[in-house]
Amino acid sequence: MRNTQNISMTPSEPMTLEAEETTWSFSGAVVGFVAWLLALGIPVLFYGSNTLFFFLYTWPFFLALLPVSVVIGIALHSLVNGKLIYSVLATLVTVTALFGLLFLWLLG
């Protein structure tokens, strides 16, 4: 006995491309990293080259702020819906405040 199946092919609707969700992770991470680098240079501007001796003993604390700064950059960039200027300003202010608090805590 031969078993046959009747299959009919019907054209389907054309596939529509769904709008991809905007990802803010890379640009926010870059903003956070650049803010960390700039905040790392601020004590050098105030105290000169003697800051490097201070960083010699306290570098783990400031290095620990690197991932925090990157996450802050990503979070703030997503909160302002990808507006780069606002996220840069907010990230710079936040990361600089964190660096200032840590620097003052270590000096005190």
C-alpha cells in the first residue's frame, strides 16, 4: 500500500522586519570609560605630580571605580534615551563626584 499525502503550498505574508531595540551599552560604556579617565586626571591637575605617589598606594580603590563608571555610563545613557550630550554631562558629573568622594575619604 502506498501512502500519499496531498500538500499544497500557499504563499505566506511577506516577512516584516521588526524594529530592533536600540542598544545603549557600547556608547554608554565608552562614555563611562572616558569619564573615568578624565576623573582620574583631575587630582593630578590640582596636586601635580605628587598625586602619582598617592595613587601608588591607593590604585585598587580607583581601579575599582572603573567598572562602576562604565555601568553608570550605560545606565545614564539608557535613562536619557540615547541622547549623547545629556548622557556625557550626567556621567561626567556622577563619576567625578564619585572620584571626589573617594579621594576625600582616602585623604581624610
